[in-house]
Amino acid sequence: MSVGETSLYQRFGTIQKRRVLTVTGLAIGLVAMLALDLWAGPAGLGFGDIVTGLFWPDQLDLRPRIILWDVRLPDALIALAVGAALGLAGIETQTILDNPLASPFTLGVSSAAVLGASLAIVVVPVVPLVGETAVLPVMAMVFALGSGALILMIVRWANGARETVVLFGIALVFLCNALTAGLQYLASAEAIAQIVFWTIGNLTRAGWIEVGLVSACFVCVLPFSLRHVWVMTLLRGGEAHARSMGINVGRLRMWVILRVSVLAAFAVCFVGAIGFIGLVGPHIARLLLGEDHRMLVPGSALCGALILSCASFLSKALIPGVIIPVGILTAVVGVPVFLGLLSGRRHRA
């Protein structure tokens, strides 16, 4: 091995160590933010009570134990699960469509979920084998998955052309928004208020069942994303380059959009259309970790979870006794961090 090759190998090793440390730092920050999220609230639980309640729940009084396990812990964990799912969906969407503005919202999945939820609120349909309280998330999920199925049909019809997919996704967003506006026009004032509240996004409506479903969806999809990390990294060099290496880009795009649709559907159907996470989380991860998807995929999931967990904490900590809908705070949390990272990269360039 020549001196130049040795120097290049050492430099690559240094970069990889820095990336591993960055991912480790994100994981540590996520644990710290989870602790803050569990601590925030009007009940006055201290960190000692939280530790005791998590590891030795029988030693905690009944009231704080109920608050911790039935209220705060599901809210905090659903923030991690939804944030990770949206972060993972965002990085895969941006890479496969080669579009920095792409996100699960670009494909129309979230807008379709809003339409399904609005229909459930205004019309109040009877769904066989589904309880009354579960109709809204079921309708939101069905419409979100239906939009994903439409996009997959377009991908197959257009032979995987990304321009067609993006344009169809934008058209689907406008169509779903128009239909939702039509439902609001016909709805009562109470129904309109419910639609707006659901659209903003709120973590407090989720329980342990919802946490389990979103987490299971993320855990099931993640191995397929990790399986394609080398191909997705290669795709960042250009679609023509990937095709010259023998990659069936159209087929890859179909599988990725399927994963993104499932992730986004499960993420938004229980907590509402929480925006911005799937857009900014991957950008932050890319600024920190570069284009290597071996680190970028877990890094994007961690960034999405960290941003949403931070927003969840602020939603309970900013105004004592009031829980602000978390969707309002996601942009407030994400934009300054994103601009700071952009400024840092500009100074380093």
C-alpha cells in the first residue's frame, strides 16, 4: 500500500469514527430528551420519581404511577416512534426522488390521511368490526395507504420516472386538500374544530396500543431500508450512474415508495398530520453525517425522533398547565437548528 493510499485510508477511518460518534451522540441526546419529556408536566414528578416508577413501579404511589405509565410514557414514546418513522420516510423519499424538498407530505400520503380523518369526523361512518373510537385512525390509515397504492400504480405505469411521481404526488396533495376543504364547508362548527385540531397534530390521543403499532411498523420496515443502504448511497451519484452499475432504479423506487407509504400512514393516522419532521430531520442528518446511508438511515431516524421529542417536551413546558399541540412546535424547534447547521456548513466551506 502506497503512502497516498495509506493517508486516504486513515482519512476515511477518521471520517467513519466521527460519524459513529455523531450517531452515538444523537442516541444519548435522545435518551436525555426522553427523560425531560417524562419530567415535564403539572403533576410535579421529579427525576427520582421517574426512575423509581420505571424500574421499581411498586415502590411509587398509585397516583404518580398512573400519571407516569398511563399518560406521560405513552406520549413520550409515541413521539419517538412517530419521529423516527417520519425521519426514515423522509430520507428515503429525498434520496429515491433526488429532491431535497421531498417528504412523506410531497407524495400526498399525509394529505390523504387528513382527508380520511375529516371524512370520519364529518360523516361518522360505521366500519364493520371497528369500534367507534377507532374509526378515525382507521379511516386515516386506509386513505393514506390508498394514496400509497395509487402512487405505486403511477410508478409502475411511468416505469419509475421520478418526475412523474413528484408531479402526481403534488396533484394528489391539492386534490385531497380541496376535498378536505369541501368537507369543512359542509361540516358543523364543532366538526371543523375537530378537523383543525387533528390536522395540527397532537400526541396526547395515543395510548400503548398506538405506541406498539407505530413501533412495530418502524421495526419491520427498518431492516429493508438497511438492506438497501449501499444502493441508495450509489443512487446519490446520479440515476444514470446507478443504472450503469446494473441497478433497476424503477423497481427500487417502487419498493422504497411502498416503505415510505406504510411508514407515513402508521405515523400520522394516530397523532395527526405532524409536518416538517420528514423534511428537516433528514437534512440535519445529512449535514452531520454526509451521504453514506449506512449512517444516514439510522441518523435520520434519530434526528426525527429527537426533534419530535423536543417538541413534545416544549409543548408541556412552555406554558404551565397547558399542552400546546405538538404540530405547532415542530417548525419552531426544527428551523433554528436547521439554519444553524446550514450556517456552520457555509463557514466550513
